[in-house]
Amino acid sequence: MSMPFYVAPEQVMKDRADYARKGIARGRAMVALRFSDGVALVAENASNTLRKISEIYDRIAFAGVGKYNEFDQLRVAGVRAADLKGYQYSRDDVDARSLANSYAQMLGQIFTHEMKPMEVEILVAEVAYEPAGDQLFHILYDGTVMDERRFSVLGGDAESISTRLNASWVEDMELGAAVRAGVAALAGPDRVMVADDLEVAVLSRSNGRRCFMRLAEAEVAGYLGVPTEQTPAAAEVSGPVDTPDTAETADTLDTQETPDTPETS
């Protein structure tokens, strides 16, 4: 019987971490930042059907980057856990901290004991009744949890995006300013991103019990300062209008790397 090759545990962990980071870096980034009325979540997403940002519970949102099928499994598990806890106890007992801890244990267990780690980074955001209580929990592929106060960046090129966002974020900014700051940080100085390239949602204290709201493309375009298209009736009254050409972006869903699971991030 031949003896198996020995591999140091440190090398195994390093190889798994490198594998997960490479998979995440191929995806498109997203940011979450606090504003005066809650938390704004802005993601680069060319798909109109596969969502990176979703609602978990009344005041809690979920976002993920990396392998879509993997972070969507985590989203579903979070929805089920939150519903069960809210049913057994009270809706007020469901909080982002406990969900983040559950996600961290799950990802850490998979990273340590499974052959392949999950190629994901996820965010659990909660809006409180007062701005000081808003929470952003950034969970990495190995189960590491980071409690971030002002903003959070997930995905590839996170360091550069964080630098740009750090320069533009201010306390108690309005929603429009938060969306523009998030888009500018994602795009950088060499690109122009339009509403069709983005997925934007907010957790707003003023929305009542269900705080999560997904912004429509026209609303995002308004925040970015892009005029919406006129209706036919308005066009007849005002006459022809010259609209600027918008170049198509080359960012599409990357399905070549993983043909069976479309990459949306």
C-alpha cells in the first residue's frame, strides 16, 4: 500500500484561500454605504433577472458576490432561518448579528472540511430605528466576519474601490448622493456606468415595517443625472429631442469560466 503524499495544513489552507479569492475576483463588485435614512446597496450587475441584492427580513438585506449559485443558497438559508426565528419568538428578535454568525459558522465549516471552499463574499445589512444602530456585516469565504460602520466593499478590486469611496463618503448624505458615490467608486476614473449596468436597493427607515426597496432603472438614472426617455405624447408636444449616444459596456455575464452556473458578480 503506497503512502499518500504529505501536505502541510498551512499549505492546504493557503491553496484553498487562493482558489476562493481568484473565483471572487472574477466577479463584479458591489458596495453598501450608510446614508441619512438607512443603507444603500449598489452592485454592478448586467442581468435583469439574477439578483445579487435581496431582502432577508423586515429590516435586513443580503448581498453576495462570486458564484451566483453558491451565494443564492446562502440567501435561501438565511430567509428560512429568519422566518423560523421570527415565527418561534418575535419579529423583533430577528437581527443581522445572529444571521452573520450563522453564515460565518457555515462558511468556516465548508472552508475547513470540504474539498472546495465557497467562492463567495456576502454582506448582511440591518437598518435600525436610529442611525447609530445601522449594521453592516461583511463575511468572507473562510467565515471571517467584519463589522463595518461607514461602508462595505465586496468583490474584485476592493482596495481601489474602498479608497475612492473613502474619499467621497460623508456622514448623513442623502440617497442620491450615496448612489452617485457608490457608482463612482465602482466605475473608477476610466469608465462610465449607466443605470442598466447597475442593481440598486435601499434599506430605508421611512418605509415602515418592510424597509427593503429595490430602485427602478428610471429612478437610478435620475439620481445619476441621466434624463429619462420621453413618452410619445411628450415627444409630440416638445418636438424631436436629441439624446446622447450611450456606448454599450463590455461587461456581460461571464459564463465561460463556469458554464453550468452563470456568474453575475
